Amino acid sequence: MSTTRPAPGLGGEGELLQVPLSALEHYAYCPRQCGLILLEDAFEDDAATIRGTLLHQRVDTPGNRGRGTVRTLHALPVWHDGYGLTGICDTVEIHADGRVLPIEHKSGRYHPGGPADIQATAQALCLEEMFHRPVAEAAVYSAADRRRHPVIIDGPLRDTVLRLTETVRALLTSARLPAPVADTRCRRCSMATGCMPKVLTGTRRYHRALDDLYHLEADPESA
């Protein structure tokens, strides 16, 4: 278990700026993508995001179902007041032995240690708070792989979630859009057109445009 704990006095509803669980995954993938979504309410669909939407339509209908000794909850709202986290779990299984298993659904292939693990871990932290029991494992279901991939909720993952939570909260507080990255992530990002990473990444034209935009001409009458 991680030794990281919330700061004293930060527990309780309304005392922390709430961070959406989905924002942690977006930030882990690309800080600028997260900033565009949170600060500018910008989002563009492509084939991958549409596949994800269609997948979630099948699992995001709220409900409580039973299968043998397993109780399955869909579209379960979750939160952690002490960490200031809030969101919705695609699926949560409650097993007969008391084990609580969050399952995050993804349309694409699973990448071990990737952003999906961050989101699944954040869900586990919220469920621990809500059910008052340890959640030692989560799962990421990949529609492309057609299987579940286990995620062990260990100390480093917990610490990463809490660090990213504070980072995203600082982003929301400052309202400053992160700089673009312009690397291989942009090829798979539906927001690349609006983000304009190649245009805005360290080019002479960009910096010259900034200089022109914020350059104040001297008023000859005031000289």
C-alpha cells in the first residue's frame, strides 16, 4: 500500500476542487489534450472515439444485475471526498467473498502501464472509500483484444494517481493550457486538428506571431 495520504483538513465535500476520473487518463496520455477538454470544452470525434462511444452505450446503462454469486453494477457514480475525485465506473463486480472489482471498458488495444491503468486505479481508490474495504485489483476490458487485463493496484500506481490528481487540479485552477507535444501521440489523437501541434511547437513562425500579437507599439503622441 502507498504511504501517500490526503493533506489534513482536505476531507469533506466541497473543500477540494473536484477532478474527473477521465481527466486523469487524458492527462496521462497528453496534458494538452486534457487541457483542451477541461478548459475549452473541446472534443473531436474520430473512428476510435466513435467506437468507444458505441461500446459504452452497451455498458453505461445504470443497472444492478446478478450472475451466479457475482453482483454487477453498471454506470456506477463514484467519488473520494478526501482526494477530490469523482466519476463513473463502467462496471463494478461485487463478489460473494466481498471482493470489489472495477472494470474499465476500452475499444482499442490494451497497453500495460498505460493511461487506462491510471483510470482503473483511480476508480479503485474511490471504491475503497465508498465500500470501506481494500480494492487490490481492477481490470481493463479491451474490445479489440476481447479480454480483460488485470491491473494490480500497487503503491506506485496509487502514488501516480494522487500526483496526477494534484496536477490536474492545478491545471483547472491556473486555467493555463499546456504546450503541445507534437510527437507520435498526435497521430492517434482526434483533437490534433484543433490542437495544431506542429504549428505551435517551437517554430520561428509561431514565436514571431506571438511577438507581433503582444508587442505594444509606442504612442508617438506620448513621446
